[in-house]
Amino acid sequence: MNVTKTNLPGVLLIEPRVYADPRGYFFEVWSQERYQAEVGAGGFVQDNLSKSERGVLRGLHLQHPHGQGKLVWAALGSVWDVAVDIRRGSPTFGQWVGHELSDANHRQLFIPPGFAHGFCVLSEVALFCYKCTEAYRPEAEMGVLYNDPELGIDWPIECPQVSPRDLGWPRLSHISPDRLPSRG
């Protein structure tokens, strides 16, 4: 497994070792011992799966309090995955990273608590997987507008399909700092 730090502290790009032959491939999606040692990620309590079609954009989501760390990957298809640092007091506050995750490159992204997360689908269909360190709590759900001009996220699709809920999230600068997670 190859683990690469991104320019956001704690957000890691993970490339598992893939064993491929003419029949297909095999790789270890998750091993508590290995990921705890090499990524520092563990304590997952919930797994999620979403299916989306080309052009769907989901996000930017997070929970606070009860922040969720997430290990994410595309089991089928291809997505552009984004993490945004929204931790008040962070030197990288408002900065984002984006990576293509696909069933061809097998990459995963680990996103610690305190970061907003979203993705858009680049392939005809995508099955997107999440391992979460905290259970979903509707009362703690938050979001940031996916196309907040102050963030300047370079989404690689035009005219995304976005849910009414996600279109209703505020810009990051319109969220009271006391509602944001702290750098900790």
C-alpha cells in the first residue's frame, strides 16, 4: 500500500496493492491492522454505499459535532472526489484537494473529521463506498455550497445534477465560526 499526504493535513491518498491477472484483480479494501499502522485510520462504525449516474454531484457534506472520518473509494466507475478543510483556526482553512477515484486506479481517500466532502460522477454509473468513524446523526448534518466561489473548486463537469438540499447549503463564509469544527 502506498500512502501519499495531500496538501491538507490528515487527508491521505491511498493506493492499495492490487493483484491482477487475466481473470481480473484482487485487493484488500480495508485491514484494521494495516490501516491503523500506515494511515492512522481505524474505529470505523458504519459503511455506506451510493449509486449515481454521470453528472451527479453530491456534497459538500460533514457532521459537526460527531465529526466523521471517512475512507472512500469507487467500487465501480469513476468519481472526482473533493475534501475541503473547514476547521476554524486551521492554516489550510477553505482549501480543497481533489482526486479521481475509480475502479481502474483503485485509489482511496482518507478524509478526517472537520473536512467537508463531496464527489461528482465521471463515468456512466458509479458505486461509491464510504467507511465512517462515526454513525450518521441527522441533527449534526451540515453542508457547504458545492460551487461556493470563495472555495473555487474545479469540478470537472458542467451542469451537474445536484439535489435541492445540496443546492441549499450556505457558502462557507456565511456559516458562523462557532458552528464550524475546530482544528482541535
